[in-house]
Amino acid sequence: MFSMRTLFLNPPSFEGFDGGAGARYQARREIKSFWYPTWLAQPAALIASSKLIDAPADDLTLEEVLSRARGFELCVIHTSTPSFDNDAKVAAALKDQNPDMLIGFVGAHVAVLPEESLKNAPVLDFVGREEFDFTIKEVAEGRPFEQIAGLSYRKNGHILHNPDRTLIEDMDKLPSVLDVYKRDLVVPNYYIGYLKHPYLSLYTGRGCPARCSFCLWPQTVGGHVYRTKSAQAVVAEMARAKEMFPEVKEFFFDDDTFTADLTRAAEIAKGLGRLGITWSCNSRANVPYEYLKVFKDNGLRLLLVGYESGNQQILNNIKKGVRVDIAQEFTKNCRKLGIVIHGTFILGLPGETKETIEESIQYACNLNVDTIQVSLAAAYPGTELYRQAMANKWYDEKTLVRNDGTQASAISYPHLNAEAMEAGVKRFYSKFYARPTPILRMLVSMAKDPLERRRRLREGKEFLDYLRGRQKPAVSRLAPGKTKHQAPKAPVAA
């Protein structure tokens, strides 16, 4: 079947800015981190004449992206609330170079605000709303815009919105992203501090049954029903992944909550155990011991767990659906089994005070998880937290990221200002990592592995610079500059 030569683009912005089709918080991190652009790789896998360029991970400037974009008829750019203005400039540069190129945006921001997005970026021809995989496939096939569900577009000076597209029920119909990864991405360019390097991440399902008020994907794109690939399909895909990427040391399942269906997760785990694969995943802090043991016995190394806060009232306020005491028991069980935990916390959620910040810091230290991530509450359009923040005048959308790409507090309360919350993040990190136990853990891991030692020394310097407020200002990648990372293969638009 005919399809346009299609470029899927994770656009350049700040050096080190992880803002694209895989990051849950679009920002420059405390240490170098890049998630795989899976939300772009999936529709790319549906279109034979496609190419995926991940400019942030490959450290490409706009000039280099423009050079690689020549010859493509359609460009699909993943955008976000913090990066929208930057991404619109990239789209304008692409259109200036090739006025005949169709350009569209996808992502949670345009799914929620399609009218505003098209008005604010006149260069755009369309936006793909909701779950956009097959929407983009139909655009690439040349189907008339008015016949494509889930599309918002321009026609005769007007902005039109087609009916919503039904969410995909049979996830096994989606092709694997592995071939796109192999063809277009440079695996060593992807880093996550708590995962082994090189790592590889992918989804086995979409949607999450939890109702957390701050969480972006389920409320905007994925929905609250966990729609999954079959366990057999996942195990077969991972067998291929092991063969295709022998250099990968760890596979990460980036489903919102991989453990939402424990029976399926256990079946997948047993298949991964037979393959001898080391794997990790997202989890809630309430998985029973017997399932944790099955996972650990079959290759699980790490769980990424969203604790969010040590204050039960705050957890209730955000509809987390997890009790502090249950989370403590879960953590003890993981420690007993030797499962590593990367715990994530958020400061600035509704109900936060100076006292609850200190409560969460002490809670994290008592949990004694292996590593932590501390974020500022980000009220993205489409989330319940955003609606609360707007109604109560807590929100300043202009401050989601600073002019160096790092996260800033967009929420401020009468009793707790943004500066206090940002200071709380640094204090959280300092108190947690200054304890003897985390220091000893890192020294032991560095002593065992020379590669790990070099990596941790680099990350340690980056992290200390962050804590001292001396993080090197990020360079804008919209201006010409020298690429530092390993370059991917040149695109072929034929």
C-alpha cells in the first residue's frame, strides 16, 4: 500500500533535555537521562517508508535535523506542554525548508488542547489526538483528512475536529518497536541512572486502572483500562529482543503499572526466566510477597515505585490508592528478596506543607530504598491536578521548566511558595544520599565493575553540581553546534 515518506521526530531543544515520546516529566535531569521514544517508534513500525530521529538522545542540532529531514513528505513531531513553543519553532524551520511537507504534532498536550495547539502553531497542518498510531498511519496513506478519526486539522482557514478514535483493544495487532529501534536508534545513547547500561525499554500494554490525580498518560492518551499484549506475545518479543540487542544488560517494561495484572505479570516473568533475561518494571507499592518472589526468581532486578509522599493525607488527596503501612511492608519484602527499588517522590502535591516535606524525607530514609527521584508537582493540562490548580489559582504554566530546561515549580500555595518546594527537592536529595548506607552501596557497586565506576563518577559529578546550584547551563540545540554523541545511521527517504 502507498504511504508517504514519513519522518517521526523527537525534536531538538536544550542539550540533555529529555522531553519527548517516552519521558513522563519533560525536563533536563539532575544527571544525563534519556528514555526511548516509544510513542513515536510504535506508529513508525506501522509505516514501511518511515524514519525515526531522536534528536535529544543523539545530541543533534536543528541544522543537523534539517539536513536529515530532506526528502520526507510528512513529519510527525511529539510535543509536550513544556516544550510546545520550542517544538513549534522546529516545525516552522522544517516548513521553511520544505513548504510542501505535511507537519503534525502528537502527544498528550495536543490530545487535550487540539484547537489551542493549531491556533498557537500556525505552521501545523494537523494534530493527532488520543491514541494516535493508526491516525498517523492513515495520514501517511494519503486518506482525506475528513475521513480520519482522531484528527484535528485546518481546512479553508477553519480548524476542524473529527470524531475521537476508539482506543486499541487488541494490543497484539500492534507491530513490535524492536525493528525501528534497531534501524534508527543508537542504544548506547540512552541512559537512566538506576538501570544498567545499556538498557532498552518498551511497552507491553497501555492504560492504568489507578486514578492518581497528577498522572499524565492515563488521563490523556492511554485511558484507565489496562490493555495488554498477551503474555505469549510478550515473551516471544523478548526472545527476539535478546537476539537483536545482545549488548543490552537490562530490559525495562515501561507500562504505567506492569503489575496491575499480577497473573499476567507472573506468566511473563516465568517466560523471561526461561530466557535468562534481566528485567525491571514500574510497580505500585502493594504487590504481595508471593508475586514478588516469582518475579525475583525469574530475573527481576529492579522495581520503579511511585511512593510520591510519606503523608497519608496527601496520598488520599491525589487518589493514590496505597496506604503508607502497606508500602512499608512491600518495601521490606523487596529488601528481603533482594529486589532493588528506585523510589519516586513528588513535592508540591495538594496538602503539601513545610512539615509534610520533612515527613516525606524521613519516610524515604526509613524505607531505605536503593535510589530515589524527587520531582516537583507538574500540573499538565488534561489532568485532575491541573483542573484543581487552575480553579484554586495555584498554577503558573509559564514555569514548568526554566530557561535552561530544568524542572521548575509551576504550583505555588499561599502557605508554601515555589522557592520553598524547589529548595525542598535539593534538601531531600542531600539528606537521603548523605547517609552511610547509600554511599556504601555505590562504593561496593563501583568496586565490582570498572564500567560502573566510570559511569557513577560522571553521574556523581553531575549530581553534585546540581545540588550546589552550579549545573552547567544547557545549550540550545536550535542553534548550530557540534554533536557529541554517537550518530545514528543517515536517513534514507526513498
